[in-house]
Amino acid sequence: MPNSSRPLPERRIVSSRHLAEGEGWEASELEYGMIIAYNAFTRWMARCMTAAGNAELTPLEILVLHNTNHRGREKRLTDICFLLNIEDTHTVNYALRKLLKSGLLASDKRGKEVFYRTSEEGAALCEAYRAVRKSCFLDGLSRVDTTGDDLREIAAGLRAISGQYDQASRAAASL
């Protein structure tokens, strides 16, 4: 992790004090970090997309657009939900319908399956987003004391933690 040689502050910055009492208080500190990171990230996506030329998309629609554009491969609703770890398929289906209506996606029905791909307009919008991301985020990231390997380690940790939350969700659903 970045700056792991620096001592951590004694003060606990947690999401909820009642969840941070006793054993495992560090999880509340992690959860607070994820909460503020999630909200900052969704705000960033919306503002980056506005700067790229489309102020109408929600953060979920932006994620669906980028995921559909990923590697230039067609994807089904189930593929997109799986890759984004979204259980509520109806929210992704609504996003897909909105993106189709706006001309950012195209679709083909084959049998019972519908395959989605970005249109030329959708691909161009993803490229414009990429350019804004580079100038506003990536260029500034180089001034933060974090290397590419640090970011990869953080990403791997977040994916591992997401697996723990998924398992805990299944356990809670069985109670």
C-alpha cells in the first residue's frame, strides 16, 4: 500500500461510532473510506461525462456505457451485470434502454438474447471521456505519492474486500 512506512494517525475516522466499538473497528474505518470514495467517484464520473459532452447520463449509465464499450465486444445484459457485480438487472436494463434511445448503443437480437455494443457516437463519447479523464485525473495523479503498482495493489485489495462483502450478503440473506 502507498506510504505504508508512515505511521497512521491515532484518531479513528469511522462511518458510525456504534459500529466502531470493540473488536473490528478498523472495518468501520474502511467502510467510511469506501463511502466517501464511492460518492466522490460517482460525482467525478458525472462531471467528467458532462465535460466530455453528455450531461444527461447517471453514474450507472456511464458505467454501463464504458463496460459495453470495453474491448469492443458485444455484451448481453447478464454479462454487464456480472462484470459490474450488479444484482438488480432491472436497473441495468433501464440504463441499456436509455443508452439505446439516446443513440449511444446499438443492439441485435439473436434468438432470445439481446447483444449490445457501442454505436459510433457512443464510442466517440467514451473517447472524449477518456481525454477528460487524462487531463483532469491522471495528470494530477502523478503528483500524488502513489505508483502504478500501489494502485494495482489497492485495486486487488478492493476486489478481495468486495468478495468478503458478497459472502457476508449471502450469509445475512440466509438468516
